[in-house]
Amino acid sequence: MEINYYGHQETIAQNLILLMRQKGCSRLSLSKLTGVPRPAIDQLLLSGGEIIKESSYNTYILWINQTFNLAEDYFLKEKSMPKFLPQPPLIKYERSELAQELLDGLDQILDIYSMYIK
């Protein structure tokens, strides 16, 4: 059965945050485990995958499902955060161009650093 995940972005974003907490994954480690590019993980978590093409969005969710042996509809079912974990705010905000450039540079440094740590 082929599921179109693109129309369920908000639910998927919330469930992905829960999965990452349960598995103890950071964005970078999730990217390495699943093969989903790190910037795409950011888009998936912000429930604003508008930048990601629909076909790519569906593929990324399938890769995550396969990596963790999850059911196809795992991300479509609403789950609630355990009461002991605070609900993270899903706030979209705008950064200045300079701030974004600096953060992108730091991301690249961390990616390079992570290649040497094994």
C-alpha cells in the first residue's frame, strides 16, 4: 500500500520528535542512520516540508520507517507526549541572513567533525 505522507506534515513532525526522543537520536544522528539529509530532517521537524518535493518527502518518511522497522502508518497515528516530557514549541521564526550563514557554517563544521569520530 502506497501512502501519501505529504498531507500529514504536522502529525508526522510531532511523531518524529517523539521517535527521536524515544530512540535518543539527534538530528545529525537520525540523518546518518536513515540517509535522510540533515536539512531535510529540519524541514520534517518544522512540519513545513513545503521546500521538500512531495515525492522526496514520502521517500524520506519511508526511509525512517525502514530504518526503525516501523509500520507504514506509524507517523500518521496521533501520539501524545509522555507527561514527564515538556511539549516542544513548534515555532517558525526568521533568522537574519548573517545568523543563518553562521549557523550553516557551524553545521558544516560539525558534519566534518562527526566524520572523524567513530
